Amino acid sequence: MTGEGTQMSEESVDYEDLTGMQLDETELAELVGHGGECVFNWTNGAGYPVGVVVAYIYKDGKFFTTCADRRKRVPALRTRPQSAIVINRDGRTATYKGDSVIHAQGDEGFDELKTWFYGALSGVSQSPDDEYRKAFRKFLDSKNRVIIETDANLVIGFDSGKFRAFTAEAMAAMND
């Protein structure tokens, strides 16, 4: 056994099997946290993947993001709800896939959802008396804003620190 979470075979050392570089459940939970920035991905009408960096909140196994309803991703997701979210922080990456649901003004439960989500995204939930955060929450609450809810089904979690340690040990072993 070498490096944290890595294992080298005496017969062959290569990059064919990277399972030792995966993130465990604790590392994934720490990476995703309650929110941050992610790359949100969907497909356009021609089938090409498109992505944009957005802020997210993670709650109950789902990612929540927001945008104006005129953004191209909104009609695209209504037609093709399959999407992906990529989080990359401090050398750790996780990619999730899921179906997205668009929540808009007038939808049942939207007022409760926006109250929770805008409070979390603006930081008002943590600092209810902060004037900047309250102004930001109000700014988010525009008439043409939607909230996008995406299931979080893990595709892969990867730790580049484990990868570097494995590579260094493998190269050192080759020189012995």
C-alpha cells in the first residue's frame, strides 16, 4: 500500500486503473458543502454540450441554481432536462449528472422555494441582519428569475493530490 488511498502492483504501474484516486463520501460531502461555484452543463438544440459557471446551493441530494428565464439554458432544459454539474476546488473534482426541473413564478410552491433558496444563496440565512446580504436577496427576487433544481447522481469524484502522490511513488519505484 502506498500513498493515501492508492495501491501499486509490483507487476505493472500505470494510469489504467485510477480507482484509488476517487473521493470517498466524506471528501465528497466536504467538496460539495452547502454551496459554492460549479460548472452547470446542458445540451443545445444541435446536441452540443454547453456549460457556464454559476453559484449553487446543495441540499437534500440536489443542486439548486438560478438565472433569468431568458437564458438559453431554460428552454433547452425544458426540452432536454439531462444536465451535469462539475465542482472543482483545491485539486478535488466531482461530476454529477441528473435531470433538471425549472421552477418559475406562478408554479406551486415557488414562493416557499425562493424564500429558502434566495436566503441561502444571498447569505441572509446565516447573517439575517447584514444589509448587503438583504439587498442581494432582494436583487435576486426579480419577476423573470427561475430556480433550477438538479438531481445529484455522482459520475466521478477525483483527487489530484492522490494522483500526484501515486505518480511520484510510481516514478520513484521505476528509478529504484
